[in-house]
Amino acid sequence: MRIFPALIVDALRTLLRSALRKPATEKYPEEKPKIPEGFRGRHMVELDKCVGCGLCARDCPAGAIKMVKVPGRKGLGVPVIDLGRCIFCFQCAESCPKGAIKPTNIYSMTAYDPGDLVLDFRPLLLPSAKKGQDELGGQ
Amino acid sequence: MSEASAPGLASELEKAKEILAEALGEELSSWSAAGARRAWADVATGAHVKAIRALKAEFSELRLSGLTGTDLGDELALYYHLRLGGFILTLRMPVPKSPDGPVVESITGLIPGADLHEREAFDMLGVIFKGHPDLRRLLLPDDAPEGFHPLRKEVEARTLRAEETTPILSPVVTEEKGPIVTLIIGPQHPALHEPERFVFKVDGEVVVGMDIRIGYAHRGIEEAAEHRTYIQDLYLCERVCGICNVAHSLCYCLTVEELLGLEVPKRAQFLRVVAAELNRLHSHMLLLGVAAEEMGFTTLFMYIWRDREVVMDLMEMLSGNRVISSFNRIGGVSRDVGPGLVEKMKARLLELRKRLEHYKEVFETDPTVLARTRKIGYLSRSDAIDLCAAGPTLRASGVDFDVRKDDPYAAYEEISSFRTAVRKECDNWGRYMARLEECLISVDMIEEALSELPGGPVKVKTSRRVKPGEAVCTVEAPRGELLYYIRSNGTDKPARVKIRTPTFTNLAPLRKMMEGVYVADIPVTLASIDPCFSCTDRALFVDVNTGEAWSCYIDEIGRRLRR
């Protein structure tokens, strides 16, 4: 048998490195992962910007967006997003002429009931709702 | 498509035209060249054999890139996409719908690799290929009713019912004469990562023949694409294959952009190269890890997959997700990169290159790897061409062909660090080494593309409707040449989308490689073509539980699954 220095040197180096470093795996959920900037997570719809054109619903490849009429608002209403169908391509953000839909870095969207996965921002329109409550709807 | 042609391309195109005119005479009704690298020829029904024979005599490396069957309403049409070096010549041939079924002559005698292509056309459209050695169904159940060909316009979807078919498992005729034994692997088997069925004829420990049955992961993508808009189809095509999603979305975008006559900004083209090469790294490292595992070298598998995380992280930084990138858009890319990100990516690539160089050394010297891969699964150069191999499988048999070099797209023409990884070994080891070399070249190319990123916008506005026309584009996917053909009819939905994935065309060469290998080497040989069966199976839904085949809008899938 030949001796294969490449492997032996690597084995020793890897052993040393692994002894000094923390494991390659992540300790989720004890430690939350670092989400890079621009991650395509859960949507945020800024209803102030939305004009109700419905382009997001029309272009959505998964049929996840429905326009729901809201009294007192122009156009087709506001988008309601079913995260259970969403494929997170963010074509909606691309189609939106006003830039009202944006991805956030919220990655954990598990729910017991599929109905809880519907992202409905309409409560934000109520006068009593506080702005910036991005945990509303869905969670 | 690039207009700056390699020297001699125009004369090659002219030569092909002359050969066709001479061989066919009156039977060649029209010829048109679209750019320097695409040519379309209308030939009379039945003239394709003469045409291909004449072309093959002159162009020794002629391969069938794809065979598109399409239903035009009154008649069927077959499109033979022939790869002649730097350009694709498409022979358009009408096939009349006759009561006893449309019949054309098979070209398997000239190009043995056309075998599965013709079977797919038979299965989907009912075209009968006279002289085909084994014209059976390929994707639908073997006992699907006669005359049920789902891409025919007159066939109603959902007419195939549970009681009419059994789940796609045809009985195997075991003709065990003498020592030949039939060994069936799959569709469900611990050695397979995807559901496919292999029937091996084994003489003792040696494989003497192989039959493959695909279709277990069929999802109806080609049919579904006809019912959705161009924008929605982008995400559908991206999901043909999860691993090489950038190649699929890029090829789709290139084809639609060609139909639209759209010029993509320079910066977007460079970013497309970055995404496509990251995707290649991801796919190759995944395969090399799987190969190591198949060899019984689990440690190497763990190490390669650990280092693959670097690529996944880079993809996440670039596109916002680890696997499905959704980076390519019609008219450009979805987002720009900032200077900070470029530096971060370059730093991670340095670390990755060191690891890849090390793995190359391991694959070159390690006794386990060498013993399990060298001189196993031999595919000669002439067989690779005749059987229409693609990608690293072709290059490892000594053919210097790479779509990035011969038919450049995106910014590949401007990347100087690109070179093809051609190996002469023709065996499993050669195919793995070709991929390892490609990984290192990819790292160089990403670095160069990031350093020389031109300024400007990353996307241009496009229209939703596409004017009538047809286009064919190819991309060098990690597994080889990927072909998309799209015909538009002036609406916002395509009239036909044909996808020919590299694994599909690599199955015929695989059959050849398997001849003479030991049973224990089957998984390593199978892995050497980097098979991806989910992209090979498309076009129609087959519900294995009920045996019911159907095609529908994507919206309906969820509803059906919940039932």
C-alpha cells in the first residue's frame, strides 16, 4: 500500500481544526440563524402605497394572492396572501408598480391550521390599529 | 443571442444549406437563418431521413439535441433540433393526422441516440416511428389505453381513469435462457434517490443489458405551461429541477427574450453568469458527494457537502434563497449586488477554491476512488456522439463541446477564464474529474465576472404579450446541454413549450456504459451521468395511487392533493 500524504495531512489538519472550531452544523432552534440581507422571507405589504391594481394577484404563479374589496378603497381592494400556496418568488414585488410589497427576514412561518397561514393586512386599516405591527395576520 | 460568430460559422451554415438543397431538392420548401447560430428548414413529410443522412456524412459530430412534437390543429409537426457544432439546425416537418395514426420513418438507424426522443414523441403525440426497434410508452403507464396521447389537442385531459391502468409497472418478461438473470432495481430502492426502474440483464456478476423505465415523477409541466402566462411559466420552468433551477430559468428567459427581440443589459448578463456558475458548483459538489457515498467513502461525502454550504450561502446572499434562486427574470435579473457583497463573495470563493483543489487531489490519488471508478463504465468517443451524450458525459469521452464555448449566451463570450474540461478517459473517473475541473473553472469565472461587473441597470421592461414566432435556445446546465423550444401565438401564453433536459439525452449513453460493468458498480456508474429524473419526467401527471393521468392548471393540483 502506498501512503497518501494528501489525505493524511488533511486528516490531521481537519482533526485540529474541528477540535478548535465549533461544529459545522447549526444549533437551531436554540440559536437563531443569521439571515443575510435581502432574504426572501414573509411578505410585508404597505397598504398606504397599494393602489389596488391587482397586478400582483394576476402575475402570481402560485395563485396565492387574492384581491379583497375594502369599503372606501379604490381599485380591486387589497392583496391577501396565502402563505400556504406562496412559492416566495416575489414576482408580486416585481409586478407592483408602487413597490408596496417587500420581503422581510421572517423565515419561521409554521402554523397548526392552514387558515393561520393567510397573510391578511386588513386589520392594519382599522383606525385602532397601531402602525408597524408587522406581526399581524398569519402569526 | 450573440452575433459575433466564431470564424467559419457563416460558411458552415451555408454549407448545411447547400447539403440540404442538394439532398432534398424540391422537398426543401424553405430555409431561414435567425442570427448566426440558428437555422430553420421546412422539409416535406418523410424527407427528414434523407436530410439527416446527408448532413451526418458531412458533419461528423452531428447530434440530435431534441425532438419536439407538436399538434398544430389540422396536422402534427415534428421538429428535429440538430446540433451542428456552433449552431442548431431545426428541421420542421409536417405530419398529417391519418386515421391509422401518423407514421414517419425512424432515424434511430442513423442516430441511435434518437431512441428515447422518438419514444417520447410516440407517447405524447401518437406518432408512429417505422423502424424503431422498441416503440413503447416512455412516460405514461404501459397499459394506458391505445390512442391516448395527451399532447394531442383532441384528447381531453382526465380521460384516463384508475380502472383503465395499473400503476406504471409493466410485467417484466423474464427469458432466462442459460445464465442470464433479470435483476430489477426500483422504482423504490434504497440505492436510488429518485423513483425510476432499471431492469438489468445479468450474466453472473456482469451486466449485459439494461432497460430503463422513467415517468414516475411526471408532473405535466409542458402542458401546464401552455395554460399560464409567460411570467408565471418562468417560475414553473424554474421548478422543473430544483438543483439546476438557474439553468432552467435562464434558458427559459433566453428563449422568451429571443422571441421578444430583447437586449439584456450588460450588468445583468454578467450577474447571470455568476448565478449560473454558482448553480453549477452547487450541482457538481452535490454529485461528487453522492458519488463518494456510492463508492462507500462516506467521509468524503460529508466533507464535500459541508463545503457545499459555502456555495449555498453565496447563493442566498446573491438571490435571497439557498436553492430556488428566482434570480433570472425576463429582461434581466431580479436584483443587483452591492460592492460590499462582491467583496464578501470573493473572500468565500478563495476558501472554496482551496477545498476544491484538495478534493481534486483526493480524486486523483485516493485508492478507493480509483478502484471504484477507473476503467469502469466505458463510453467511447464515437458512441458518445452517436448516442447524443451531453455535458460532462460527452466531454469525458474526448469531445470538445460546451454550449458556453460553442454557442455562447449571457456574458460567456467576455469571460476569458473560461475553458472546457475535456477528458480522454471515457470512464467513470473521467466523468467525475471533468466535473471537478469544471468546479475550479467555475470559481475562476465567478471571480472574473464579479471583478469586471459593468455598470448600468440590471433589468429592462418587457411586454406581457409576445409576438407570434418560435425560438429555440440551449444552455450548458450542470448536467449538459439543456434545450428549450417555445412557440408563441401572439397572446400572453405560449402555444408550446418543449423542454429537453440533459439527463433525458444521457440515458441512451448510460445504457451503453452499463454493458460490462459489475453489479456492484451499477450505482457509481449511474451517478457518473449525474442523473436527475425529476427533470427528465415532465409533461403529464400520473397519480400512482389511482393510476389516473391528468393534466391541469397548477391551481388545481393543491385541490386534488387535498382530496
